[in-house]
Amino acid sequence: MPTEIRNLNGIVAISCNHHSAAIGSRGELYFWGTGVFGTFYEPKIVIDADITEVSIGGCFGVAKDKEGLLWTWG
């Protein structure tokens, strides 16, 4: 069943595979779907940092913040 995002304004980037991730306008990283952080049926902030890029693979993901720090999971 597809997930509908409601009231999620200011999305600047999105990446999808087995789970999905989106970067908000303040750099917060949202997840939904099934992944290492659990199953989220609604988007949930999992990293509240200045994220600038995100990429989701089959069972992993990577995000980069404005300082160049890489955040990885999977």
C-alpha cells in the first residue's frame, strides 16, 4: 500500500527503495517504510541535523550533512 505524505512542507530532496527518506527545508531527515530504524507508516524525523544529501539503497542508506559528515545505516 503506498504511503501518502501529508503536511510535509518544504521537502528539498527525496530518495526511495525498500524504505524512503526525504530532507526537509531545515535539513531534517524523514524516514518511512521498513528499514533499520523500524517500520514507519508515517514520515518520522530520524536525524535532526543539517542534512544536504541522501541516497537509499536496497537495505542501506547514506546521508551527508553540511559539514561533510556522512551518516550511514543498514
